[in-house]
Amino acid sequence: MRFSFLIIDDNSTAVKETLELFENFPNYFCAGIVKDNQTVINQIIKLKPQLIIVQIPIKSNDTNLFFETIKESFQYLDTMPYFIALASTPDYALTAIQSGFSDYILMPLHIHQLGKSLFKFEKRNPPNSITTICIKSYSDYQFVSLQDIAYLKADNNTTDIQLYNGKIVNAYKTLKHFEATLPFYFLRIHKSYIVNINHVSRIHFSKSKCYLNYNEILPFSLTYRDNIDAIIRKINI
């Protein structure tokens, strides 16, 4: 996985079809699905997707307001995602581009159309090359590979970083700090845990358990159901 995307669409059938097309592009991970456009900015801030797929019109009387919201968001978001509009007619094309959209695709969406659009997106947005983080403890600096991190656990105002090899690195930062700074494939599943989804092997809903692929089990909270659903979509692919 190199890129995360968010889908804004209240049509479950259309969402399913879009997700099925993305299965042909394994470098992409669906971080979330938003049905209510009123919460889209909050979700962008929370999930930090690089790419957003929007079904146009949003709702018959909300589309223009949505475009204005996206246009205004360019003023205060540090990093803006790449917006792709999916529409059955070209009626909103000019407004979409003026609002900051980078692509406008007429439905029905086909794999070659999506592939061309993703190619343009990747040319403009090369993947993040950061693979290591530096953990400082007084005068001690430890460099940790992101792929080696299995999960992070809150410990009051500090965080225990559990590595795949069993080693634990202590960081004098809160879990909230890491939630805001780590790449998209680190998802919070509990008030005390952030997991690297690449190490998840199983989700058990009735037990509220998240299984890692080296036989460790973490609890998850339904407060973070959206993140659990995102992990399931990734595992299903």
C-alpha cells in the first residue's frame, strides 16, 4: 500500500462497485466511506487520505455548498487531498474544477478510466518516502523502521512502541501525537492502542479482538468502528 483514499457517496451499491474496481490497484487502501457530506472535512482531518473520490451530485440541494466547503478548506488544511469527481453528467464539471477538483469522470466508471486518473494522481503525488521515525528519550535517539512497528500502546502520557521482534521502545509522546503523525496504515482501534494494519491477521467482532500475525491479541472498541471496517476492507482485498 502506498496511497489511502476516502469515498464520499451515500449510494451503497455505487460504493461497492467503486471498491471492486480499486481491487485491481493493490497499492490503494480505502481509509473510509462518508455518506454525510457535512462531516467530510472532519473525516479528512482525521483520516488524512491522499485521494478522495466524490459522487456528484452529493444531494440535490447540497452540492454547491459542498463545493464551497472544499474550496474554503484549501485555506486552512496543511495538505490537500487529490479530489476526483464521479458524475453521470458534465453539469458540475466547471464548478468542480474551480473548487479544487483535479479530475472529473463521467459514469459509469470503468477500470481504464480509473487507471488513467490514478496515473495522473500518482504523477502529481509521489508516495511518502518516510520509512523511519526517530524516538528521543533525553539524550538517547532511537531510529525505528515503520514496518517493524506492530502496535503502539498508551501508558499515561507516554507511549510504548511494540516492535514485531518483541522489543519495546518507550516514547515520551502521547498516543494522540502518534495518531496525528504516523502514516495512514496506523489506525487507532482503542483508546489505548494504535495498530499497524499490515500486521493484522484477524478481526473477531463478538469478542472485540484484533489478532496480529505473530499471535498477539489486542482489544478494540466500537468507538473506532470506522477504523475496524477499514482494516476489514484491506484484509478482504
